[in-house]
Amino acid sequence: MKKLLECINLCKSFGKKQILKNVSFSINEGDILAFIGPNGSGKTTTIKLILGLQKIDSGEVLINGLDITKNFEDAIRKVGAIVENPDSYMYLTGWQNLRLIADYYGNISDEDINELVKYVGLESRINDKVNKYSLGMRQRLGIARALLNKPNILILDEPTNGLDPEGIKDLRVLLKRLASDGMGILISSHNLAELESFCNKVCIIDNGTIIESSEVTTLKNNENIVVFKVSDTTKIDIKDIFDVNKTSFKVSASKENIAKIIKKLVKDGIDIYEVKNEELTLEEAFLKKTKGGK
């Protein structure tokens, strides 16, 4: 799998305050990475360093293998970005907005724009003025604008802000489609429940330091807690079980103790239907990692 974006030991200070401390992570083709952290943790600063909007104190940002400090124009050429709500000329049509930006690139045809409009699902409204658009439609227009230069990396900072459920759903479908076509996507957002539904990787930053970088499924797997689904819990005689209901219970146990519990359940004539590690929500896993769940 091709590595599209790589941040290596990024450091950034403002005055005497160090904002980023050796931040490292990467994005491959087809990845949708949730870049999450508490307010003030360094998410926006990291994004600005990636986009060349702020100077890197030390470390590297490689985009398609190109160092942005040494080869900025070639590196940034394959990046599309939206920081918060995308700005548009409200009294121009969606088409006029796209044509205006396309003219800056100089090599984008009307046919290219039409294909992009269809891709983001704005065909029926592209000739309406943007001030008639819903927030979700403006977000799709913003993504179309970010895709005009045919990037293979898309960076979105709080893309779901203010969107209604339908707008969020449309955005989710579009981002999944982009990833399936090989694009790498970085999303910074506080909407963890929504990120959980379509991101495959997660990177947690806290106080300027990366404290977790993994697959979402790995992060959500709470290895210390095991869930048993059984035929009947009323006959169970096992210490330290909790969250007990008629057909399930939880226990904190090692692999060896799990085997002993299974043997005891079988010996006591209790049918076992399922044994699995508890799966946390992304929000629960995030709070556990950042100690916010205390």
C-alpha cells in the first residue's frame, strides 16, 4: 500500500511554549484517518504544518515522498484541503465558483468540472447561487473545489460542523467513495460517533504528543474486559463478574482465567453462545486514552 502522507517527529513552539512534541503518523492509499484530541492538543497546528501554513521547527512532512520544506510546490500539488466551513462566493452559482478556482490552475476544462460536480452529487443544483445551498451542499461544493487539482490526499478540519444528519450522511458516503478510489483522507473532528462510522484509522494527540496511532478496531477492543453470552446466568458461581443480566455477564480476566471460566460454565451445565473482548465506542476509547473518562 502506497504511503501518501508521512509526518516524522514534528515539533513546533510559539515563544517558550512547545505546541507539538515529535508528532509522527502516516496515511496510506484508501485510509480515512480520524485525527482527534482535546481542544488545544495541537490538531490544527499539525494541519497547518502539513499544508505549509506555518513553519516547521524540526521534523519532516513527506507528501508522496516529497519533503514540503525542500519541494513545497510539487508536494502540495497533490493535496486538497478544507479548513472548517469552506468559503464560497455566495452570490455566484456553484458552477461559477468552481470555474473561478479552476481558472487559477489553468488546465481544467468544463468537462473536468462537470465530472467533478457529478462525483459529489451536485448536478441538479450546480447552477443555483450558493446562498440557496444548504450547509451540506456547500460542504460538497467545498470538497469539489478541493478536488479540482486532482489530489490524492484530502485534509478536512471539522467538516461536519453545523451539518444536519442528512448532510453528515451525504458527506460520509462521499468520503468513503473517495477512499475506495485510492485517496488518503485526514479528518480532524470532535464528532467521534460519526468518525467511528467511516474511519479505518485513528490518531490521538494530547498536549502536543501522539498517544495512540492504530486501526480503529484495535483501539476499540477493550482487551481487559471479556463479555460472555450464555443460556442462563442464575446458576453462575464465578467471582468478580459484573454487568450481569439474564443471558450475559462481563469479567476482567486473563486468557488463562477465561479458559477456566469456560470449563466451569460447561461443568455447571450452562451453554456458552459467545465469548469476546468488549468493544468500546470510539468516544469511550478516546476518553480512556486521554484519561477523560475518569
